[in-house]
Amino acid sequence: MKIIDNKGAPPELVRAIVHEAELIHSVKRVIFDAFIKDLNGDLGAFNPTNGVIIIDLGNCLTNKSWMKKGFMFIANAWLNLLMTAFHELAHAAQLDLEPALANLDRLPQIYEDEATETAGIRVVNWTDEHPIPKLNELGWVGDQMKAIFNDLYFTMPDMVGEELDLEGTEIAAYAEQRAHTSREYSTEQETALLLKQIDDGMIGKKVGEKRYLTAYEAVAM
Ligand SMILES: [Zn+2]
């Protein structure tokens, strides 16, 4: 498998991909780039006819799907990158098992769902074992985020300060927002229970008066 890095992919992402791809034969090349027109905003793609995975660092930076679930800004971008990589690798693994999939114009939804589910499990396992990389470890994506923080500093100093203070720690999500969109803690009582568990030191972390969850806790719930 060949890595073609046109922008500066996070080294940890490349490591995760190389490790995961070890036993997958259908992936021949992984290309990192940013804001690729043909992707139409998609975060990545796998082409079964030539075995090329594309990961769009730019779209992973700007897509806010994890933030909508209560994750912080740096965590959002990292989880997009990781989820995209594992999702596209899951498609390559599907092709290993069923080569005829390459003849289809469009992959049936069941294969999409399966790839997303597999990727979700990989992301949970990854966050169990690793901290989210720091800005300086995120390559091009980290540089973009630094520029964004500089721009935002005057209008949103608290948000920027919070991101930079917690950078490189286990903390990745705002507990209350995360609870609202989770399966386990979405009702008012369940959210209250989660916040109490944080106060009691059983889960998450309290910094001053603010309650957070670790990446692993927040991804798994
Ligand atoms: Zn897919």
C-alpha cells in the first residue's frame, strides 16, 4: 500500500491506517488532500476499481457532525479523520470478501451501514487506547486549526482558551450536550444522573464548574 500525502496528514492517522490495512488486500493507495471538488463535501471515498482511498483533510476539518453531538472542536476534526479512514478501509475489507462488489455502480445501503458500524467500533477502541493528538501532531489540520483559533480569539476567547487548555488531555466533549444526543443519557433524569456521576468522580472530569467527558466515554455512549 502506498501513501500519497498532498497536504500533511496527521502522523497518527497514517499509523492507524497502515496498521488497519495490514490484512486488507484491496487497498492499494491512500491519498490525503483537502477540499477535493469531486467529493462534493464527502469526507472520504474508496474506489473499488483501483483500490484508492481518498481522505479529505479539509472536509474533515469543516464538517461538524461530532460537534453537534457535544464534542469539542479539536476532537471533532480528529474523530472525523479517524472515522473516515476506518469507514473507507471497511469498504476495502468488504471488497476482499466479495470481489463482485467492484462491478456495482452503487454500493447497497447495507454495506454502507456495515462500514459505518465497523468504523464506529474501531474508533471506540482507538480512543480507549490513545489520547487525541495535539495541534502540533495534527499536521496540516493542526495548522488550519491554529489559524482558526487566532481568528476566533478576539470574539470567542473563552472557547479558544478552553480548547487550548484541554488540548492533549483525555477530555473531548461537553458532558451535558453529549448526554442530550446520546442513547444512554438523553432524558432529563439520565442527564442529571450523568452530571452527578461526574461530580462524584465516577466518570468524566470536572474542571472548575464545567463538566466534561473523555473521548472514550463520549464516543462509546
Ligand atoms: Zn461508505
